[in-house]
Amino acid sequence: MESKIPYELTATQYRHAGDLPKVPGWNRKTNEQVATTLKQTLHYRKAGGVLIPSMSNIDGKPDTGVQIEQKVSVRGFDRFARSSLNIGSKLDTVKTEEILCVHAFYREAISESQVEDQRVRLLNIKLYLVDNTMEISEPRQANSGLPQGCFLKRTTVRNSETGKSYTANDLRIGQEILIHSKVFYMYGCDGFTREWYENNGNPQPENMEGPQILNRVQYQAKQWAGKVMFPAKTFMEAALGKHMHDSKGMEKFLKYDQESLRFALQWDNTDQLFGDVLVFTMQYFIANDTVTIIQSRVKNSGREFFPRLLNRERLLKNPSEYLELYKREVGHHHGPGEIWKWDEFRVGMTLNIFGRKMTITAIDPKTRAFYKANGIEQPVDSFLFGVNTQRPELQPPPYTGYGDKEDSDLNWKRLIPKQPKKDYNRFIGKDGQVLRYTAKLKTDNPDDAMRRFVISYFLNDETLRVYEPPVRNSGIVGGRFLMKRKYLQDDQSDWIGPIHLQPGTNVILNKFEFEILGCDAFTKDFLAMISKK
């Protein structure tokens, strides 16, 4: 929709069109807005439970015969290519792309090292069976100092002898494969690859033991700890004021980086006014001996959540030494006091944290295993910490008969009631589909035995309605007998559905027992269809 500048604006502020500022999307000569929006050309449609992208023409008209897989290569849209194989298929028969993964290694010559003359590199070779493309990657190792990750992007790799691309028959455990002038020795594969070869009648040999590789992290820690690798750096640091190299701290960082211990702390403050028993979680970082203390959140406790008691900092044994800032070293936030170490903590001991007497009551399983590996046996926990406990499940109250049962089952769980969700696909897909039955009351009263009723069952929302056609001079006013809603069975076990409404059977609706006499043609076909299932 085009819009123009009002005449008053152009007459009072701008004498000529050329005086207008250069606004994007505005023509300065005609004083009119220019439509520069682009129409949508990419759409998604559902085929067999899989989303398929389809292209439309530039003018916006859909073109159902053109798919994006026909315009791009298989490698760029491998997922969409897999989807194109599943058009019209059911969801349980959708095909997935098969990828074979083989473990291999190659040796790299090292000429500038005093420790090793060759280096073993472990890699994973992946073969995509859909187009026989190959991808090679090396698992990353933290603090290794080596460029790892993607070794060879997904591409077609050809055999230098035959000139043909490698296939699944070329990936065999115990054999070598030449890729870009590097010899890869294959020594194992994953479970899916082994099962695929067995199903195709060409089983793989047993996995072989991998080669021994140098632990890059320990190797770097030993070299960084001394002055052999970095003599110039150590000299410059000493010249600037650092007379000692922090070798122990570097070794500790490389060994325990990103590792922490978790403790449960309990603070009993009931001897004070409005005191309570509060639970905290202490996380100890081994790399630099720092501690953070966080209050454990308890639901419905009536207390406002206090996020953090202590930021990540070293925990002093004497809290008063935090105030001696004039004695602190460079990079420290406290004085030169004695700090707590991880090997000093025991379950049951009491810590003085800013004047609060906190007791260590439990540790998580990972922390207990760490202490056991270092030869320290921790006492038994006072309560479960880090273990999922079985809590009793609340049972819904019995249905009273007022309103909808689904609505009643949902409202007791919330303070503010919410409307239950409906199946809109069923509501729209089966709109207008109604099962109709003729019935009569099963009673000893001769006047009521002559009455006839029409029971209507609506498939879109599974509701039921009973209507009595009016009969002249009968003395009974016809019309709606039971309103449209869901009705429970007489034993309150389940809702009444089409399986309970069969010609020749009896059904109880709101304490009235009806005998179903017959049904229409649509209802007969529907009952025959569900009886076959």
C-alpha cells in the first residue's frame, strides 16, 4: 500500500522535493514511498512426517513441481536429500543416513623436540554411504597445545592407485589406507559400523589395542614448571620484579583445571531470634584453591532467595584477616592469612565463615571418589546429597460430578486455574462427524417405556447429547433430555465412547438406563471400522 507525505508537511517544511532527506524507501522526486519488500519464495510442506522445502516463483505463485533438492547438490543439503527419499512414506519407515566410523592413527615426524622424534595422531574416519564421501576429524584434548578438530572436510577421496573413490570395502581393521600422502592405520570401529558390516556379510575383525600416545598436558606441565623451555621469559619476569617462577601453580592449573569439589553446609541459627536451619552448597576449585558458597533454594520456605554468600575467593581460616587489606599481595583480595585446602575438609567438621558456624554434612559422589583416589576416607554423610530421593506423589481428589473431569483434574494442581488443552487437530479434522442412535428407557413404568430418544455422539470433542423427539398428544414435553457433555460410566472408570454404544446393548447415562435400538448408516460403517482394528 503506497502512502504520500501530507500536503501540509511538504508545504511548510520543504519547498522542493530535493530538500527532503535521503530516507530509505522514499522517492525524493515524486514524494512517494517505494515498496522494496521481497516476497517469500521458500516454503515448507509436510511429506510422510518429514518437512520438505519447496521453492515458489518470483511472482509469489507456488510451484509444487520444483524442490530445492533439484537445484542444489546433495552435500550441501544432505538432510533435505534424505527427506526427499521419504516422500509419501510413514513415520515409522523413514530412512536415515548411514555413516560408518573407523578409528585410525598416523605418525607425524617431529624434528624440533628433545622428548619425541615422532608423534601419534588419533583420528576418526567417517564414510557417508549416501554418496561415498569421507570426513576425518581428530578428537580435541584440552590444553594439548596442538591444532585439533577437523582434519579433512567432507569430500570425495580417491584411491591413488585405482583412481576410484574409497568405499566401505576399503575400510578394514588392521589395514592401511593412503589419504593425501598420509598413511592411516585402522585399529577399531564403533558398534554401528561393526553391525553394518555383519549385516552385509563382511564382518570386521576384532578391535585392536590403540597406540601409546604422549600425555600432552603432563608433558607441558613439566616443561613449563622449569626454565628450560622459557629461559628468556623467566629472565624478563625476574627483571620486572618476579624473582620466582610459579611452577607449582602452573602444574596445579594444568592438572585440575575445570575440576571442583562440592560440599553441603548446614548453618544452625535457631538460638537467635527468628533463626532457622539453612543449607548452603560450597564449591571448591582445586586449580587455584578458591571457594564459592551459594545458598540452597528450598521451595515454599517463605524466605527470599539470597543468591550467593561468598563469591569465588580463597577461604581464610580466620575471617578477620579479610580486613587486613594493607598486607595483601598483588592479585589477592585479602591479607596474607592461612587458607583452607581441599585435603583438610572432613564430613562433620565445623567451619567459621564470616562468623557463621557451618558444619559440613555431606559431599557428592564425585567428591567422595576424588578423596578415595587420593587416599582419604571421608565419614558417612548426615543426609543424602546429590542423590535423587523418591518423594510421595500426590493423588488427585475424587471427581464430584460438577463440571468437566479433565478440568477438575487440572485445577487442583494450580493456585490459578488454567483451561485444559484440547486436541485441535481432532476438533477440526472430525468436525461434523456425529454418531446417532435410537434408544428407549429401560423401566417398569409403562408411560416411560413408550418414550423414544435420539443419542448423538460427537467425534470431534467426544461429547454426548440425548434428545427426545416431541410426540403430539403424548402428554410429555419433548426436547433436550440430557445436555451435551462427557459422561462417565456407571463405575466412574472411563468416559463413555463409541465402543460402549452398540445396538442391542444397555448404557447408563446420568442414572438413566437406555436400551439402544438401532443407528444410522454412517454409524454402522464407523462401528464396523473400529471393530476391525
